[in-house]
Amino acid sequence: MLMRGIFGAVVLLAGIAGAEGIAWDKLKSPVIFRGDKQTAYRDPAAVFHNGWFYLFFSKVVIEGDGRPCHYTAWSKSRDLVTWTAPVVFTPRDRNLNFCSPGGVVRFGDEWVLCVCSYPRPNGEFYGNKTARVWTLRSKDLEHWGPAELIKVKGPEVPQEEMGRMIDPFIFPDKDTPGKWWCSYKQNGMSLSWSSDLKVWHPAGNIAAGENTCLIVDGADYVLFHSPSNGIGIKRTRDLKTWRDLGVTHLGQEQWPWAQGRLTAGFVLDLRRDPAVGQALMFFHGSEFPEKDPRGGFDNFASLGLAWSSDLQHWSWPGEITKDKQP
């Protein structure tokens, strides 16, 4: 398989440092799970552990009464080609609708995954004002305990006064060991910090879209977020002063399954792992725009995959090209 390098030279993909652990030429399509008229796959998050890629995501199902219900599900893969059937692990409850998993992190002897509630009990198109952010815990990444509210406004603020919030993402501070951050969508991207993942302290907000994901690259945090369409990218040294690097749309122009919207980019940086050697971006694409009468929000949304060695130029199965920059 070939790709075009940054300066236009065509090189063998297998020649990329560290790429030998994954048979990239076996990846024939960027689509991992394809949505249909009854189902949407959205909001991916991932972790690589003991040779397994674990992928967490929202699964939206239009049920027998014609109304959607949101769940959080997982699947795993050894090679990014073959994935196990999705396993739903949150309850059926339209008053909660747990979905939109964010960062999954190791804390002590447990894994911690954040999700949001997205209540739509009365047929609301979007999650209502009671949407909040939560954590779940696991010993093995497959069996998860009950949801626990993340009191991102501080322990003294009652749940009913926290305001609508969605799309949490938990990540460690790059400079202070033992300090954790939670980003979430409220007034742009809001931030809170904690030393124990229990007691949280609010720390302001910045202008950004939804489905935030932050990774460390050198001395910077790199933020991936979702504007109205595409994956926005920003950089910062201190979570205060930000540089906006624009928006990438990956291969949306050529993807019929993502014509409505491409969004929710989650980056799992495995460039230093010899088994992978790339940063992986999981995302979802909708076949139709939101509120299109054909669907595209509760159905016809699919999970996709791309990868990069520099967080700027992205490749994907079936169309390995230099990424079109904004």
C-alpha cells in the first residue's frame, strides 16, 4: 500500500517507523461499524491494552415504538480489521440514555470511563437540560459498574444546579503527577480538575466545539474538538493560551456515509508503541445532516478510522492521500 508524503514523494506505508505491527494493507475501508435505518454508531473513545484495541461508543437504536434509545457499547480488536460484535453495558432508560464515552484512564487498580447522560424521555430531539457527566469503573474493560455523577462544579453545587453538560473527557495533567482534568461541553469547553477523580474544582472554559479529546505532544496539549462539521484542532502549553490550527475533514468529500456531518474525533496516540507506530483517530460520520427527514442523528451514523504520524496529515483505508488542510 502506498501513501504520498508531506513533500509529495510516494513511499511504502510499511516503511513508516513502527508501522510493522499492523497489517495496514488489510484495512480496506475506513468504516468500522456502519449505521443503518434503525441504528447509529457515534462518539468513539479507545484504549490499547495487552494487545487489544478496546473501542467504546454510543449505540443509538430506534426501537419498536419508533423512538430512539441511547446506550454505551464496546468492541475489541487485535488488528483494527476484525472487531467483536458490540456489547451494550449501560441500562435501557430514556431518562438517562448513557452515551458519548470520553477518555478511559487507569486509576489505581481500575479503569475509569466517563460518559454523559442524554435524557430524551418525552421525545426531545436532543438531550434535555438534565444531561450530566458521569464515570463508570471496571477491572477488565469489559464489565462495568454503576454510573457515578462527576460533580464538575464542585461538591457543594447540587446536581439540579449544575446546568446542561455533555461529552466529558478525562485526562492526566502533563506537568503535575496525580492531577486530573475533565473537559466537557458547557459554554464551549469547560474544565475542572481533581486529584482523586472524586472531588472536582471548576477551572474556567474556552471557545471550542463538542466531543473534546486532549492528548500530549511534546510540551503541548493538543485538543481535538467538533465544530459544526469536521475535526477542529488547537494547541496549548498551559490550558489557557490556545493556538487554533483549523479544521480537517479527512476523506469526507469521498465518503457517501459521512456527507451529512463528520465529527467526534478521538485520537489514541500510539506513535511510540512499536506494535502500532501511529496516532489513531476514531470518529463518526452521518449520512445525512441532523434533522434531515431521512435521518442521520439517531440512525445512519457510522464509526470510522484514520491515522497519522504527525497529528497533521491523516491517512485512511482505501484512499491513502495527503490530508487536505483548511
